[in-house]
Amino acid sequence: MILVTGGAGFIGSNFIREWLMQSNEAVINLDKLTYAGNLQNLASVSNDSRYIFVKGDIGCQELVSELLEQYSPRAVINLAAESHVDRSIHGPGEFIQTNIVGTFQLLEAVHAHWLTLDEQAKCGFRFLHVSTDEVFGSLESKEAAFTETHRYQPSSPYSASKASSDHLVNAYHKTYGLPILMTNCSNNYGPYQFPEKLIPLMITNALAGKPMPVYGDGRQIRDWLYVSDHCSALRRVLETGKPGETYNIGGWNEKRNIDIVQTICALLQELVVSSPVGDYHKLITYVADRPGHDTRYAIDARKIERDLNWKPAETFDSGIRKTVQWYLDNQDWIASVQTGSYRQWIDQHYGRSAHENTAVR
């Protein structure tokens, strides 16, 4: 049995569904169900006897300790995090609480439980902490991609909170011997991503005939990783990764934001029959850049390929087509997550107030 924290979110729900498709091993899903956590993401496995859902916070050490004692999972995969840069700029407190304090409380509970195990169980136990490439900061256009030893230089409250959690996890390995594994991934995309992130926001706004807001000139570069590839990499790291090691997970797909948006427009033109919008490209709206916007992220994923024999299966062309088609096929899911509070936040930060007095270029 394994314990997944944050399993109702985008990456977590994809990970759990794929885990249960490829393994008979049971999964406990501990999730606080904040705005981005959605049990509909896991409707297909909700009646599976191998799946157990517990609503709760990783910051509640007592609850985590009870779960560890009751189920004694062989591994904990920590995917619980506040993860949206824009939200961290407007309200950093939740990011500090969840990503730093929550990770600390989780580590305390896991470490205490690990000490109670017999030697064989101790040796087989793993704590897999899932982090981000954003902890490394920003790259110039011709700089080499981030390796696992790249210096941490976070730019936003989000990336700073994740960097702090990474340091805590490493400290529990070096100080206490806790058998940790860590991954730093590039930008994920795919089914069930909450539509405030770039790709699902562009798709859902375009389908609704709303402006597609692009920060600054849209030339910021990211490395894009299809979520199923990320999940397969996490399974590989859990299976064969060396305790104490960090593995970068990337898609080898560096793309400018504006090129991503243009690609989405072109796919919608192809896939949507009789669209009332007409030309989706006309919806592209440039808005004022956000503070501290990193110029470029790029992951060097050679270590995980060399040491664990993993590399992504999807190209960006295949992954983005699957993603756009999924959102077209799942309009009910889109409607279910676009609540009043979500719409208010989007309108405030990306919608009317976000591009007031800003020229459409």
C-alpha cells in the first residue's frame, strides 16, 4: 500500500488513476480538497476496493500519524502543494503554510513512523517528494538547462516555498537517515488540470469566446511535460531510485508561451466544428506582465534517462492534441470547476480588470 498526499489535484489524480490501472497495490489518498482538489477527477476509481480517500491536511500531524499507524504504507508520495504562481503573488500566506509548514509536519509524522518499523521495512520504505523546476529560478536564452545540482534561486513566493520544502526533505535524509527521493519536474499539462494554468485557461476561455490573456510579450519559455509521462517517471523513481537522490523530470519540449497559445488556436480551428468564435487567434489578448516573471525554464533530464532508463513517451505535438481533445470531450467537468469564486478570481486577475487599459496587440 502507498499513501499519496494531494491525490485529488491535477497530477495526483492522474497518478492514482494510472497507478491503479498498472498495479494491484492499494492507494490511500489524503487531500484537503482546496479549490483545485476535485474528487470528480477520481470518479472512475471511487468504487475501487483498492482506493481509500481521506479528507485531511498534511499539516495535521496527528491525522497523518494515525493513517501511517493504521495502514503502514510502504511509501509516501508527497504531491500536496499550493502550486499557482499568480495566487502566490496575491496571497503568499497559504503557500508558506502548506508548502513549508505542511511539509514539515508531514516529515515529522513520517519520520516518527519510520522509526517504529523493523529493519526490513525501514530499508524498503520511501518518501517521494515531488517538486518543481521553478526552484532553480530563471535561465537566459543560451544558458544550459537545469541539472539536479543547479543552484536554487526562486523568484516567486510559490517557488521559494517549494525550495524551502525541498531543503527540509533533504535535511531529514541527511540528519535522520529518512530514505527520501526527490523529483523536480517541468511544466505539466494534460487532462484534469484546473483551468487557471496556461494551457487549460487558454482552451476554456477560447471555447467560451473570452479573451485569451498572455502575459507581456508571450516570449517566456517553458519545458512542457505531458502529465502521463510525469506519472510514469514518478513510478520509475519510486521503484528504482536511490534514496537521497534527486531526479529531474522533463519533456524535452521548450516552447514560448505565445507559441503554445497559437498552437491551441490552430487545434481548436481544426477540431471544433461550426464554432461561433470563427478565428480563435483574434481572442489573444496581451496583458501587463506579472511581477518577477521568469524568462525561461529548461530541464536537463539526462540523469533519470541514464540511471533509471526513463524518458518521455509523448512529443509536445501528440500531447497537446490529446489535451485539447480531452477538454473538448469533457465540457461537464469544465463547468463543474468554474464556480463563482473561480470565475471571480479569473476575471479579477486575467479578465476584465486584468486587461483594462491594456492594448490588444
